[in-house]
Amino acid sequence: MSEETNDIIACNTTLLAYANHVPVGLLYYTHENDKKHQNWGLVTTADALTSSTGKPEDVDNCYVFWDVVANDWVIVGYNDVIIWTIEHLDKLKHLSDDGTSCPSPEVLLKLSAEDATKYHKILIDETTDIINKADNVIESKNLNLTKSERLCVVGGCFKNKPAGLPVKFGLQPDDIPDIVNAPRGDATLHDVLDVFQEHGLQACNCYMALECFVDIDTIINDTLTEEEMSLARDKWMNFIRRHRLKAFEELDQLEEEAKKEGSNEEDLQDIDTIKQMFRDIPQDTDLSQYKTLEELTNFWPSLLLPKPPVEKPTRNIQPDPQQELTSILKKVDDIEELQSLLDSVNDPESTFPEYAAEMLVSRISELKDG
């Protein structure tokens, strides 16, 4: 039962319909020691994917799902479902209407038995691969996690902004890149997290958007060869296509609502016209005009605004400490204050760098001569 409300939420039959056919991404609450925790899983009730042993008895006002991530049965209260999503896979583009975008949820629900089996295998294989990589990261960082913490970390490797991600993992919930939806090329999950921890979210977002096909230093220094820039343009267009999917989903929902409300053909045609404008983005966009990575990542189709927070990162250049000290000393005109500071620098137990004394003496002499 949700802590925010005592109202009983009815069973979501649409969620059950999808879960009975394909795995569904599910963000939901769990309850431990009178506290709520958010968790993410890939859940299903499809016979081909669930375990035949250990299934819990049905519970009033609760779903009983097989969680592919936890590899176990989970009981989720109707009130505890936060959001659920259908997983899209680039490998299933041939099933979509235009053959270039991922299939809509409606298409997935109508998969033939053969295509459903292929879908399950692809998704479960990718899920297993990501779980293994997440576990390798946990092990390499010597993290001592509880079962629920481990699931939270693994969930963070699938979905953006998993709430409750342990701070000891070195990451904040708002900082996790959407790893599952961005192909990593030859990069491992460990590589991606290393980029995040060393260079920050901006660098990691750009690294992921370009599918990790070049090393992070090349991205930061913007030193791609023309051949690499050509590939970067393809990767950036792929990134645009992935974000275009969200627009298609919103339009599909709008179209479904319009049909339910009995909208006329003209309204439905308007929606279809907008969809076609989205489909035409790759053909109507000339990325060859962008010669550097900075120019490329600054571009974003106006139809898909606002632009996601991805741009070419800049290297954090540490300032020269001697130049900084010179700048500071030039602003100090009090000789007594400078002499007092020099005495502190010359103290045997002083931790000031050696050049500090020379620069102070120089500044004092400059003021006396002036």
C-alpha cells in the first residue's frame, strides 16, 4: 500500500496484458522496515519466461511477476507501481511500420509466436549481459551491498535516475546515464562508469551518445579524423533517432486518445502529418556541414527541442598555481602584510611551496622601489 494514499488502485489490465506477452520495465516501491524504497525490474508473466517453481500465491490488490533482473518472483502492490515501460530494441526495427524505428508497444503486443520468442531471447540476453557487467563493477569496486542495494545498482545500469542509488557507489540518482538505450560499442559498463567518475556527467553523456566508438580523450580534445567524424555523424543521427522514439510514443498516445474521443479524420490526419515530419528528419538533415565534434553536438532538430543535455565536454584545466599567486600578490599593496606573510612562508614548519618566498620578496622589492 502506498504511504501517500489509502485509496485502493485497481489492477492495470493493460500492464498485465503486456507483461503476459513481453517483458515490461517496471519502476515500483518495495517496503522494508516500515520504509519505502524504489526498485526497477524487468517483469513478466509470460509462461515461456517465468519459473515454474516457487511462484507465490495470489495476493489481494497485488501483481505477481517474474523479475528477470532479480531472477525471482516479486509481489508488487497495485498502489506501488510508479511507472512501467515497454522495452524497445533496435534489432526489431523490421517489425515497425516504417522499418527504421523501433516497433510501437501495440506492435509488440501483436508479435507472432516466432517473433515473440526472438524478442524474448534478444532482450533476456542483453539483460543478462548488463547484469553480469554490473556485478563485475560492484565486485571490482569492493562494494559490500545488501540484496536490495545490489538490485538498485543493477537497475541503475538499465534505467535513468533510479531513486535510492547507494551513495557509496559513488554516483547520484540524477547522474546515471541511460546506459541500456545507448549502445556501448566495445566499451564495458566499467569503462562507462570510469568516464563518468573521472570526467563528469557531461563527458559521459557525450561518450554514450556517440556509442563509445572513440576514447574519451579524443572526444574532449575534439581531435577526430575525417573518417571518425563521418562515423560520429552517423552515431549522432542514431542518437537523434532514439530521442525521436519518445516523440512517436507521445503522438501514438495522442492518436489513441483522439480515436477514443471520436475525433474527426482531419484531426487524425494532422497527427499523421506530424509523424511524417518526424520520419523525415534524417533525410532532411545534412550533418556533413559540421566539421568538428563541437559543431556536431551543438546541432539538434528544432522539431525535437528541447535538446538533451549532451554536448562536447571540455577538459578541466587546472590553473597554474604560480600564475594564480602572482595575480593575487599584484593586488596587495601593504608591505607589512606581505612581510608578515613572508615570515610565515619562511617558517621551518611551513607547508608553502618554495617559489612563494621568492615571489613575495619580489613583490615587496617592487613596492619599495616604486
